[in-house]
Amino acid sequence: MNDSRKPVPHQPENAMTRKVLFVCTGNICRSPTAEGVFRSLVARDGLAARIASASAGTHGYHIGDPPDPRTVAHAKRRGYDLSALRAKRLETRDFERYDLLLACDAGHHTFLSRMAPRGRRDRVALLMDYAPELGLKEVPDPYYGGAADFEHVLDIVEPAAAGLLAALKRELE
């Protein structure tokens, strides 16, 4: 279903809290942007005790590094503080830790789907599924681009994060 009202697939018996993991390649551009934007929305709505989020990369190129300085700068201009985030690599146990693993593009979705243990593939989705009004399936990688590319990531991640939060709020009601 490609609808911002899309339910979150995994619903544990104790549906009091939700944990979301945003995933891109190196965990220095797209996924930390999504994490920072989403955390800000969750905090604004007073739901930090019920909704947690993190981000990871499919590859370990930048483990322990902060997000790309351009990512941090563009996010800061919009009021998002990414300075405390550090890159980590996706682990198999993340499929147990998180209720929803959101891929930034089709390649990440494929990677997550193949890595998911049996019975856990329903936890994998595309981040942009939560902003169907944009007509986009992927968050493009800004790494080799310029300022406009980093701004574009924020432009599309903001409504996707809002759509995700709306879906989670409905589920937690």
C-alpha cells in the first residue's frame, strides 16, 4: 500500500512504544537527516517516551564518524541538530531491536529484505512510502552533489517524517 495512512507492519503485543531505524549506505547523509528530522517532530509532539529512532548504514565506511558536515550545516539551518549523531553499521539484531526499518532507496530496501531474518521482512519499508503525495520512491544521495542536493533531501524527508509520525500516532492511539 502506498499511502501515508499505511499501518506500521510490526505490532508487538505491548504496542505502547515504537522503534524506527532509518537506513542509507554510509549513515552520514540521508539516514541521519531522517533521524534528526523525525526525532525533532517526535519531541515537538511530546512522544519521545513512546517513539524512539536511530539510523544506520548498510556499509561500515564511516563507523563512529559524525554526519557529513554539509548534512549537519543544512539541517542546522532548518533547526535540526545532528551534531551528536555518529555513524553505525546495520546489524542483524537490528531486526529484533526495531519495529520498522526504513530504507532511503530501492537498493537499501533490497539489502534490508535480504538481510532480514525469517519472519522479519514485514519490518522493512521505504521511507518515501510515508509521503505518497510527492510521487517519489527514493531519497536521492546528496553526497557527490552540492547545496541544492542536501536541501532537496530535507525537502522530501520532512514530509516523509511527518507522514511516518502520523501513522505511528494513529497506531499508538
